Amino acid sequence: MSYVNPADFAKKMIDAGEAKVFMSTKDTLIRAYMAGAILALAAAFAVTVTVNTGEPLIGALLFPVGFCMLYLLGFDLLTGVFTLVPLALIDRRPGVTVQGMLRNWGLVFCGNFAGAFTVAVFMAIIVTFGFSEAPNAVGEQIGHIGEGRTIGYAAHGAAGMLTLFVRAVMCNWMVSTGVVAAMMSTSVSGKVIAMWMPILIFLYMGFEHSIVNMFLFPAGLLLGGQFTIMDYMIWNEIPTVLGNLVGGLTFVGAMIYATHHKTSPRREPEAAEPVPVAAE
């Protein structure tokens, strides 16, 4: 039977978090780099499909192929380690420390950014014929995405920042659900089906994913998007990273840990009160 019950995959989550803390620097960076690159390529694919068909739902339906590939290849996204690594710390696994957790997060962030930026440069070259002409329709769309999701938020001030943060929280609620859902099955088909659904939701709903944005915004800047690096960092990347951390750890990791790994004692049924017998 390919289904893994919640108590077992909760333990797998903690084991995975522990393994990531003790992974070598080389392996952590390579796996993070490849994860960022593959997810960025999937984002470019989704934008291309959306532009060519005029239907965002089709792009969203096909985007999860990138997430499934990187997961099955054993690569790491920042959004996933935000959820898994703290569980090993909470569970007091030997040798797991706050410093070790932050080291993992920092390395994965750098690797993801490098991978996503590589694809951003490649795509900028492709859609401009090596910067020899104006961006094509796909390039223009990438530039407009960057504008709307930086200065678009800034135009609303504090309300825009709140909206950005909540979208980031809900994004990693879905993405980390996809990470965990893959642990529910021991078959490739089961893992893919379980991952596909929450990833589809996050993209179509326009939630904010820090690694996808590591591709979209640098690519937008390379393609002449009307926003700045500071717009990108302040009005997207930094709040998105924080929101992704809150969403994945709070609504996925902590909830599953609390109810499936640290299960509370079962309540016993209350004794029934005797039914009084009416006097004759």
C-alpha cells in the first residue's frame, strides 16, 4: 500500500529536517541552486503558456511540473526548509541548534537565488535575441509582473505591505502542504498527484513565493521593468521571505507536529449516569 499514515509522515518530516541541518555545505548549495533554477524555469514556462494561450489557468495547471521534478530529484527550496528544519529543533534532535538551522536557511537562500538568477539571465537573452532587440511578448509580461508586484503594493502603503505579507503566508501554506503531501505516498505517481494540487492553487491565486520571485523580478529588471532593486527588496522579496516562513512553519509544520507527532491522550468516555426508576 503506497499511502503513508499521518503519524509516520510526521516523523519523516522531522527526519528530513534533521538531515538538512547536517548536510555538507557543498551538497546544500548544489541542491538549492538546482531547485531555484528548475522552479524558475517552470515559472518562465507558466508565463510563456499564459501569454501564448491568453489563459492563466493553463499556465497554473502546468507550472507544478517544475516543483515535482525538483522534489523527486532531492533538491531543496527555502520554502520547504522553513517548514521542515525547525521541527528537528522543536523535537530536540541531538546536535540540532538554532545556529545550524540558520546556517541551512542561509545556504539554501543563496543557492536558490543563484539558480533563479541564472535562469533569469538566460530567459532575458532568449526573449531579446541576446539583448539585440526589444523584449517579445513574454519578456514584456515578465516586466509588467515585476512592476505590479512591487510599486503596485507600494502605492497602497501599509495596506499593500499587509496584502503582500498575507499572500506570502498563504503561498507557503500551500507550497509546504505540497512538500508534506509528497511524503504521504511511496509511489512516484502518488507523490506527483499529491504535490500538484496545492502548487496549482498557489500560482493561480497569485500568492507570493520567494524563489519564484527571485526569477521574476531580476528578469523584469533585465528586461526594462519600471521598478528598482530597492523596490524589489523592500516591496517584495524581504516581506515575502518572512511571510513564507510564517506560513510554512505555522500552518503546516507546527500543526502536523502538534497533532500527529505529539498527539494528546485520548479522552475517555464519561460514565453514564444511572437512570432513576420511577416509584410505583
